[in-house]
Amino acid sequence: MELRRVLSVVWGNIRRNKRAFILSSVGIIVGVATLTFFVALGMGIQAGVLNRIYPVNQIEVEPATVGVVGLREAVVDPALLGPRMVDTLRSLPDVTAVYPKMRSRLQARLWGGKTMFGYNMRTEAFFDGLDPELLQEDLQQTERVEDKRRRAALRKRGACKKDEECPLGQECGEDGLCGRIEYWRRFEAPSLAIPCEEEGSDEHCLAGQRCLGGLCRTPCEGGAACDEGSSCAPQPGCEGEGCPQVCLPDCASDADCDEASVCDALPGGGHGCVRLPCTVGQKDRQYSDSPRDLAGTVTGRCANGVPYGSATCEPMTCPDDTYCAVRDTTVAEGYCEKPLPVLLNPFLIEVFNSSVASSLGLQPLDGVEAILGISFRMHFGGSYFTGDLAKNVQAVKLAQVVGFSQKALEFGVTLPIDTVRALNTRYKGRDSARTYDTFILETEGNEDVSALIGELEERGLSLSSRSQDARKAADLLFILTVVFSFISVVIMGVAAVNITHTFLTIITERRHEIGIMRAIGATRADVRRVVLVEAAAIGVFGTLAGTLLGFGFSRLVNAAAARYLEGIPFKPDDFFHFDWRIFAGALVFALIFCLLGAFVPAQRAASLDPARVLVS
Amino acid sequence: MIHIAGLHKHYREGGNDNHVLRGVSLDVAKGELVALMGQSGSGKSTLLNIVGALDGDYEGEVVVGGQSLRGLGDKARSRFRNRTVSFVFQQFHLLPHLSVADNVALPAWFDRDERGKDQHARAVALLERVRLGSKVATSPRLLSGGEKQRVAIARALFNHPALLLADEPTGALDSASGALVLELFRETNRQDGLTVVIVTHDPEVARVCDRVIHIRDGRIEPAEGAPAAAGEGA
Ligand SMILES: Nc1ncnc2c1ncn2[C@@H]1O[C@H](COP(=O)(O)OP(=O)(O)O)[C@@H](O)[C@H]1O
Ligand SMILES: [Mg+2]
């Protein structure tokens, strides 16, 4: 019997007996719906929640600790946790990248939020540093950059040269058109003017730098060559004989330098990027919340380009996107600098919304957009918890929220690691900045990392509690998915038994039909095939309907989540991940159970004795 | 057309051995119209089912159309039923969900060589032949018993069989319908040279047949005026 005939017979049978078909399908539909729903939910949570907190291919390790009279002490010498460890980890098999993490080693305070809350909130500031490269994708995703770009592409966009020419919330893009600000781009270490006290010493300056003229600079006297892209020149601001030689970045115009520098002709010929010195006028103005106060006045230059000191000189403020970062709290002078880019952990906003806001009588925050770009002040060297450092090393800096990441510090802020390194060196000396606190390891794909963890343990490292939690959560999720898949398989098993019963009844009802088919030329195999194909039709129909049902139910859950979990920012819009593989898997299961259920009836139908049923 | 020698058939059920056919020997020539008579339970249907390859569980020799039915597999037997023999049953056995024409064309479903042929036209022609040209698209449910049986005959003729086996075809019909059915058997026998075996209790049926075979106690009774045809069995 040709397949076409078999199908038309099956189609006829289904049409004749719709009730039995639907009833037999119900179990399969419910089973497939359950399977689809829970597997999609499991995959959705894995992809949308767990992987965001900790991607499958990333683990965080820290020095293993042992308890010593109530305190925990690392088992490895902290001195080993430097760049050498990074190299060692990088050389491990399976490890594709290593991102060290450095915590702050100095006290700090922060305040801000006046524009949002009406007054400034003040708190102790804890911060750590992460490699911006590690976070790029994460930040773009959280900021919904794709979405922003898509929406921007639909709009008419104005041509521009500077950010000011664009409407609020937009910036002048590289394409010369106004576009939505993409904050994630700002998460990179700004070039800071790090002050220092001990002239000539390198203790509080980054590697390769030394304290020259009160700032950490890269020296090049004694024939020491500068890196490519920079040239040796007398230290800017130093006049007369015996000025130290320092490396300055080469440039042809201001555009080659960062926002806080200008391209100046150098005394020895050529051009180099030179930081803009500035003043806020009075030292107390550095605490001001007014952007105009912070913009300060650039010393030694005129906005209109005329020589400094001439009668027509218009005062110049620090360039766009920069402010006048005062050297310390005892003076009013400093250098123009970009604000420190800062990341927050979404958890912080949840905490704020769920408890802080109500107890302080503030409005809960609504989503990312409200907070991105918000500025606040960080006061390094000052503390509410421990004593302050000397006033002449305390410094107040402007910081700006440029993104959110689950990898950011839960209670505190996260800066680019180079910035944290510079600050730690400035305040606590070189040694403090030589070691890292934890390492984020990137592995290839979603391989099993157990072997890797074993190797790390040999080196005195262990999974960070967060990584352990992530693994536990992933394991739990997996177990739950398996349990619910099992339940749905049991449902399908029950459906199979149901199919057996229904089919046995149907076959008894149709025995004359089967008999006449056999008398006319149907083989046993033909009869069996018709029964099995009819069961398979239930499987296909059940899978389609069940998938639709499961999908529909998932939409309901998403809608309910959107409604009832409003206070939780950064929850995924879709808790489910539907994939053709789920459909294929459900289809396979459904077919297997339908065919299993129809096996005995098919056998019975095929072995029906036509002579007996036809002759009455 | 049919050659049977020493045919035995047992129905064994739960320790009971019902020896139904006890050494049947029989020959039917090509083109004969034969009536098979005997008491109820004498084994007529059993014999017919064996000849029609619906039942392959027997001892003895059965050759139909030159083909021995012994040892044929399910596929070959199905093909044999599809091509060589046709059945007409007392209970018609039409498929209620198909139209009359589709019922007639049913044998084509199991015939590879039928692919692409105009089965509907042939079904219609056969229905005209059995005087049902007006009921082509009707549902069998709406037909009278006699009409149903004529549809069954048309179906039996669809694949041009060599042998037609009818098991009490008029048993469920009134005499007028039965007469028409009988006439159709004779007509096909005369016109197409089809060999027809009709199991019947009806002397009227037996009267129009070329020959009447009686079966009794599992054996064929010798025909009147002829030497004993029954073999002594194996
Ligand atoms: N499928 C069967 N299983 C067991 N016994 C059967 C079966 N078919 C027929 N018989 C028995 O075989 C005998 C002959 O039956 P059958 O061939 O139907 O007789 P007839 O057609 O002459 O009335 C009867 O005793 C009947 O009970
Ligand atoms: Mg009978």
C-alpha cells in the first residue's frame, strides 16, 4: 500500500472518529506542553538569568582560605597573586582568557543624587576594578544597545560636530550624526593626573612612572626611550634649565589627544599631548554640585586663542565631558579630567527599591535609563568608618554611572581596573597594587570545568562563592528541568496507555473493515501501518498543539512576570528560550510514546483473522 | 480453475478438535458456475476461505488458477486475493464512510499497478453494469440490501479476477433482490468467462448453476449420475 493511500485511509479514520482522536491526543498535548514549557523555562533561565550573572564559560577563582581563630586566612602567599599568576592561569589548558579583579585598598566616601532625590545621599564607598574588555558584551546587552540603534535608525538624525548640537540624551556619533548616548563605550580607564608627594620616587606611581613635578609621569632622561607613539620632551609646566624629560603622546591636532589634553608645540620641536591645568577658583568649590563650578578655568590659555594675558583673553573652561579635578582638598588647582566611569550591580537597585527608597521616603527607581549618566562625587582618602588620610592627599573626583553588570560589586561601585590600580598605588604604594584579589577565567564553550577546578585547587585557588553559587544554581536548574521533563514523560506514558485502550476499542469496532481490506488485498503490514500512522498522526498533532499550548502558557507567565515583578530591574523580558531542538525533542518523545501505545493494537489488528470476522 | 485433493481442516480450540473438512477433493473448470450446498456448519465457508486464500491453515492440496496456495507468505496471499480471486459476502461489508464508487475502486488501493489509472471511470462503468449508475456518489448507508450487494459485486469485479467466491450472497436479501444478484452472477459468468462458486441454501440459485456440489460431514457427496468424485483423504 502506498504511503499516499495509507495517509488517506488514516485521514478518513480521523475524520470519522474525531472524538477518539482528540481524546487520545489530550495526554500527548499536555505532556508536550509540560515538556516544552519547562525545558524552555530552564533554558530561558539559564540564558537570561544565570548566564548573565555568570556565563557558563566563566568562573571566578580566589585564593583558598582557611579559618584561623575566627578569621579567614589565605593559604597562598598573596605575593603570588600578581601578574605571574595571570600568566600561569592563562597557560592552563581550557583557559582562553584571564581577567584579574582588584579591590580598592583605601577608604573612600561618595555622595550624590541631588538632582534625583532633592538632596545628596552620602555613604562609604567600596569599589573594585574590572577589565573593561570582559564586560563589553554584558554592558551592551544590559543597555540594550541594539535596540537603541534600531530605534535611532528609524528616526531622522541631525548632522553634528559636537555633542552640544544634539538633543538631550544624544551624542555626536562617529558618523557625524546625533545618536542615543551609548554609555557602555565610556567604561574605560580615563587618563588621570595622579599627584604625588615624594619628588623623584616611584613608590606611589604606576610601573614606568615616577614622581616628577608633583605628578606621576613617564621619565625619559638618560637616553631611556619612550614607547612608540610618544616622544621625549621637557616636563610641561617646568620652565628654565634642568627640567626633567618626560614622555608625551605624539599628536598633530587636539583630536589626537584625549578630551582632557591639547596638542601643543614642544620646545624641542614636534607636538605632544599636554594636560590642561585648571583651577576652580576657591578650594571649597571642589565640593560644589554645580557643573559650572566644576568646569573651572584652564590656566595659561584663552578660549579665543589669543595669547594668555592679553586684554581680549576670554577665560577657557575644561573641555566638554571633562571637569577640573582638583589635586587635593587643600588647594583649588588641578587638571582637567574625564569623570571616573562607574558600573553598578543591578542588585543595588533592587535593594534600593525594595527597602531603602521607602525608608527614606524616596521614589523607587524605574529602570536603567533613569540612572545611566548620573554623576556623583567620590572622595578618596576620606571615610565614615575609619579615620581620614591627611587632608593634602584626599581628593574629590567626579564619577558617572555608565552601566550595570552582575559582575560589578554588589555593595559599591566598579571602576576600570587600571583606575583602581592607579588609585591603590597612589594611596597604598606599589606593592599593594601588584596583587589581584580574584581572577575571572574564561573557558572554551560549556565544557566541564571540573578538571580545571581541580588544577586550580592545586595552586591554592578555589571557586569564589559567587561562582560556587552559580554552579549550584545551574545544577539545581538542571535537576529541576530534568524532574519536570520526567514528569512530562510520565504524562506521555499515561497518554500511551490511553492510546492503547482507545485503539483496541477502535480496532474491535472496525474489525469488519479491516477484514474486508484484508480480503481485498491488504497485507498484514498494510493494516499495521495504518494503525501506526494513525498513532503517529496523534503524535504530530499532539506535538503541534502541545507546543502551542506550552508557548501560549509561557506568554501568560511572561505577562504576569512583567506585571507582578515590576520592582525588579533587569529581569529578562522573556523567561523562556524556545528553540527548534525543544520542538524536535518533544516530537520524538511524542512519536515514541504514541507508537509504543499503538504497538499492541497494531499487532492485534494485523493478526485479525479475516475469515472469522467476515463470515457471520 | 480449482483443484483440491485430500483437503483436511481442523479448528483446534482449547483442547477441542473440530475436524471440519475431512478429505475434500474437488475440481472446478474454468468458466464454470458452481453452487456449493450443504447443511449449516458443514464447512462451506471454511472451504471457500481456503480456496480464496483467506485461510492458509489446512492439510492437503489446493491449486487455484494453476497456483498452489501451499506455503505462500502473507504478501503473496494478499496479492493473490487482490488479483486472482474476489469475494462476495452475505453481509456485503462496504465501507460506510466512502462513496459507492470509492467502495468499488477499493481493490486498487492494494494494487501497485493501479497507480495513475482512472479508477473512478472504471468504477462508474462497473456500477452501470450492476444497474447502479445513478448511485455513484451516494453513501452505501443509503442503499437497500440488494443495492449494497450489487456494489459488493462491482467491487469484486474491479480487479478482473479469474475466480469469484460468493458466500450466501442472497442470504440476506428478499427474493426479488436475490434474483437480480443471481442474474448478475450469471451474466458475468457468461460474458467474462469468470469462474463463480456460490455457497447457497437457495434451490433457486442452485437451479441456474452449471453444477451443484454438495458437502456433507466434511466430504463432497458424489454427484448424481457420476462416479464418486470424493477422494479418500490423506
Ligand atoms: N474461525 C473458526 N474457529 C473455530 N471454528 C470454526 C471457525 N469457523 C468455522 N468453525 C466451525 O467450523 C464448522 C464449519 O463452519 P462453516 O465453514 O462456517 O460452515 P458453513 O459455512 O457450512 O455453515 C462449524 O462447526 C463451525 O463452528
Ligand atoms: Mg457459512
